[in-house]
Amino acid sequence: MSKSVTSKPQQPSRAAAVSWQLAQTLWVGGLWLLQFVILPAIGQTGLAPLLVQEIAERLVPLLVGLTAVCVALQAFALLRSDGLSSLLRDMRGQLLLTVAVMALSYFVTLHQWPEAQYWLRFSYLVMAFCGLLLVLQPVPGKERS
């Protein structure tokens, strides 16, 4: 008797693991680098505070957009590796969904209620901390150590 192709779980490709890690590095590193290194360094250079605020108002939405794209790529890699149920049952999927919801709420708030600076900051920091927790999780397809 021959084995059915559907009975064998799909092996994750090396490209999926590399794309997962690259996307994760881009968005998690970008969020942390911008908030805790670049913006404070720009503020220390002696530029006018309004100029620093203007730079932040231009860069942060771009980085949140990059985060949304990278999270979609990671979700696709997780779906290919572990299936649809992994988005709700796996911690990696839950973190990705949380980041996606926070990115969506960031853009909705930015366009509908731009005065809500506390919510914009909160959603940004939630994305950053979820990214930090995601870094601690194994790459899809690799065994947990």
C-alpha cells in the first residue's frame, strides 16, 4: 500500500523560515530602534522639539505600515507551516493577530481621531512588546528547544 500525499505533514521550507526571521527582524527591530534609539538621539542633537515631533509623526506611521506588511508575511509563513488553527491556538499566531489588530487600530485612530495621542502610543508599545515576545518563540517548523 502506498502512503497518501495528504497523510504526510508538509515540511516547512528553508525559505519560509528565513522569510519569518527577516520579517521579524525588520519590524521588531525597527519599532524598538525608532522608539528607543533614533528619536531620543534626534532629540539630543539640539533640533527644535517641533521638528523632532514632525519627524516622529512622519516615521512612525511608515514603520507601523511596514509592521503590518511583515506581520502578514509572518502569518502566511505560520499558516503554511502549521495550518489555520495555529493562528488561534499557537502563541505565535495570537501575538501576530494582536499586532495586526493594534496596527489596524493605530491607522483607524490616526485618521478618525488624531488627537488621541495616548492610544497611538499605547498601540505602538503593544506592538513593540508583542514583537519582543514573538522573538522568544521558535521559528515555525523548527522544534522547540
